[in-house]
Amino acid sequence: MVKLNGTFGIKFLSGLLLVSSLVLSSGFCQVTEAAVQSPSRGHYDVERAWPDRNEMAATIANSYGVPYGAVLRYCKENGCLEDACRIAYMAMLTDTSFDQVAGLKNKDNTWIDVTEALGITEDQVRAYRNNALAERINARYGIDKASVAALIDKQYKISDIVRASRLAKATGMDVMAVMSRKTMTNTWAELEIQFTGSGLEEP
């Protein structure tokens, strides 16, 4: 069994998804949205427009290569897409079936216990995260994955890598050249104006 440190456990459970990928909230665990009632102000119905559960199950299945039917069945029986996403992520990392991972979680243990039982390591999570980030930046800004990986290895902040990639796409410059112009004494907004004349619109 691989014992995970506390810091990794927090990062693991809070960052299970692709970098900026699926954004799930505890709201998905609610089958229906209850009305909000205030004794002093009367009765109010609060409408919530959550994405379709079937669509989200399909997104989870496609993102992590697990069976759609298994995800949907889990959601119907347990009612939580957020947990289904955790399970799919762990199944993908360990080449374990969705149902096997789901079977490891019970009311007497935690998700950290499940990661330990599966032998998931920090290196696995880091490698997956970095590769996912490189793929998303490549898809959105056309920056080659090797360049993104090099910037990650140099321990640049993710936010800086994204801003450099946006500016590189807008100007046709090499992303490494763009990043080299960022210093402690200037801002990305200033660099965008310097290189484009007017800055870039917010994404």
C-alpha cells in the first residue's frame, strides 16, 4: 500500500479532473432542488439549471475511457456525478474497471483510503495532470506539447503558461520567446499591449 501525505491527498481530491476540464459541484448530487423557505419573508422557489445528467455521464465516460453504462448506473444508484468522476479518474490512472473502483468505496472509508488501496502515487497524478494541460493548451492555442512540457518542467505557474500561450497564438511568436519577456517588473497586460498594440480580450 502506498501511503499518501496529507498535502497530496488534498490536491488529489480537489484536482481529480483535467486541468480546467469537467467542473462538477455538489449540486449534481441532488436529485431535485429543494425550495428555499424563510419564515420572515415567505416562500421562494429557487430554480437550478444543472447540465443534463446523461450528458455529464457521457462526458465522464469519454474523458476517462470508462463505460457510459457503468457511470450512469452508478449515478442512478448513488446519485452523485462528482463521485462518479472520482471513480472514473482513478480507474483510468490504474487501468482498473469502473465497477471495481466503485466497490472499494464504502461508508466506513474515505476517497484517500481508496487511492491508497489502488496504489495511486503523486508521480502518476502529476504526469497525468501535466499531459492533460499540454493537450488542452495544444488544442486551444496550437502550442506544441513539448514546449508546454518544458515550461511545466521549469515550474512556471499554470496561469503564466496559459497567458504566454494566448499571446504566442495571437502574435505568431514562439511561446518560449514570449515567456522570456515576462519579468517581475511587468505584467501580462503590458506585454499584450506591447506585442499587439491593443492587448487581448479576456478569454
